Amino acid sequence: MKNYLRNVFNNLRKLHLDDLTPNPFLMKLVGSAAKFNSAKDLVEYMLNARIERSTSTSFGNSKDCNCIF
């Protein structure tokens, strides 16, 4: 699990803005609802969501493997 998370964070560090493919309509709604004041706020939101999704998925997958075997 730790190795997987290290890999996730290493991959996140390598991301470029071109790698993020936001839905402009959704981001407009998110930015408005969250009262984001800058593009930086929106990028941080997207990265935080990616981190949470990656860690939750990896944790769930590791527990699934333990239950199955």
C-alpha cells in the first residue's frame, strides 16, 4: 500500500496542466459553489480530488484482495 501511494504521489508531481482534462461546465459550477477566487484554487481542488480518489481506490482494492483470498 505504501509503495502504491508513493507511486501515486510521484505521478501527481509529474502532472502538467495539459494532463488535467476538466469538464468546463462542471468546473464553473464547482468554482461558483466553492467560491474559488482563482484558477489555482480550481487546480488544487482537482489535484485533491485525484489524490482522494487514488488513495480510496487503492485502499479498497487492497481490502478486496484480502477478502477474496
